[in-house]
Amino acid sequence: MTQSWKIGIIGAGGISEAHLAAIQEEPRAQVLAISDVNEETAQMRADRHGIPHIYTDYREMLKRDDLDAIILCLPNFLHASVTVEALASGKHVLCEKPMALNADQAQMMMDAANQAGKVLMVGQNNRFRGESTLLKRLVDQGKLGTVYHVKTGWIRRNGIPGWGSWFTSMEKAGGGPLIDIGVHVLDLALWLIDYPRPVTVFGQTYSVFGPKKKGLFSWGTVNDQGVFDVEDLAVAMIKFENGTTLILDVSWAAHIEKDRAFVQLYGEDGGVTMDFGAGRVTLFHEEAGVPVDSVLYPERQNERLLLLQNFLDAVEGKAEPICRPEQGVYIHRILDAIYTSSRTGRPVTLDESE
């Protein structure tokens, strides 16, 4: 008989819909309750997905003994505190990205999970794309040889979400595109090359479009009374202990040809490029001493469903979480260093003991 895991959703905004759609495809999962400060929003999700209980206070929901796990879909500044509360109440947690506002908060979350003996997983769904899993196999099988350089980025031409909302508040979001979408591609790139230890980080952020209320995106609600005190473009270069380098380029708004999210790996025996949504991976290598481009077409995968399935497998003790909390801490150390470097104008050297 299939184990039925009772799940509670905290935060009924747009991203919760992606998780709820995945849950409908997974017979082991059942949503028992949903919480949102906006009762109307919570009720709308509950009606759409047949969720029997709604709450406007997540703490009341956490008191339920019949909930096994929480999927956390809140603004960034609430990730750490609510995750810690959920873990302390005896629930496993799948937390939306970014893990937290900074590395200290991410460490606090990981420590709370270890203390509670519960699974904490970060929702880095892009690792589960068909292109991503194919790329990981190519790297792990040695098709590229030693990877010595990486380029990755997520650039938008007009993509500032919810101007004046929590998205564009440094206090509530922790930053702009770097922590919003940059965290996706940085995480994916570093997962592909097995998280070498970073030693030096140089970064620069820019705020050009946001202060003029240009480059807006359809995601989120505009609040004319709000603030925009985050970046709208960030660049960084990271050097790792093993000599590998990584260049990161992210923007919410910029004068560019088109939107693009990509990863490029440069290896001694081959290189590879992948664009999100392209449905293919291109391998650059040699055959019989001449350059060859091989275009590979992986099967499309439901990355949100695979994320959920891995989370449940981890809860059941059948598998390790593919997105582990220590990796989230690692990512935030780099993000923190990029912001610090931009603020000081100097490279940041990461302490070996960190």
C-alpha cells in the first residue's frame, strides 16, 4: 500500500500553484491544509485543488499533528524563521529558493533540520530538467574531461517583477536578480561541477532601470508606494581552489537582444552549452582530429514533479535529497561575497574554515 504523506502549504501565491500541480501527479502526496495571510487567496487555491483546511496564521496550521511535511512558498525574508518553526513542530520542509536572505540564515536552517532530525530540501527545480540531468551525466561520465571554466547566466530584457513589492526590497528579498534568478543558474552550474571550494569572488551590481520604473515584468503586483533598492543587473567572477573559474551574468532588465538562461561548460576534452527551454544540449568535441558539434535531445521532464518525488523519497529514507541544505549554505556564501565585493569594490577572499 502506498504511503500517503499529508502536506501543508504555507503561502498561496503564484509559486504554490506549481507545487500543487505536481502534487496532483504524485499519489503519495495529499495536501491537507494551506495557509496565507490573504484568506481569499488561500480559499481560491483550496477550492481549485480540493484542500479541506485553510488558515490565515501558519502557526495554527503547524499545530496539526496530522501534517507530515510543509512546502514553503513565502517571500525570501520569511524562509528562515518559518522553516525553523516548521522543523521544530516536527515537519519535514521543502523550501522555495533562495534558501534564505544570507548564509547565516541558511546555516541556521540547516542546523535546525539536523537538530530536528527532519528533511530540509531547497526547491532548486532546474536541476531536474531533462537537459540538466543529461548534462550531469555527460560531466560525470567524463565526456568533457576536466572542466576548467564555466559561464552561466539568466538575463532578461524587461523582467523586473512586482516593482515596489517585496521583490524589489533589499530588506525583504535580500537583493534583486542575483538572489532571485541568479541563484538558479549558479546552483545548477555548481551542481554540475560538484561544488569545488570557492576562494575568491569578485562582483559588481548595477541599478539602472528599476529606479526609473523601466523594464517591468508581468510577474508580481506593482506597488507605486513601495521601494526599489536592489540591483537590476549583476556580474561576478568566482575562482575555485582547484583552478576552475566561473563567470555569472544576471539581469532583470538590460538593453539586450533577448532573454536567455544558460550554462556553458569548458572542458579539456569537450565543451557543452544548454539554454533553458531549448530542449537540447549541444556538445562540442573532436572526432578523428576534427571539431564536431553533437546536438542531443533529452526527453522533457516535469521538474516540479521530480523535485517533489525526490523530497518524498528522502522523507521515506529511500534517497538522499538532490538539493541538500549544505549546498544552499554554500551558494549563499558566494552570493554574500558578490554583494560585499560590489559594495567595497574589492575581491572577497573566502576563509578556508567557512
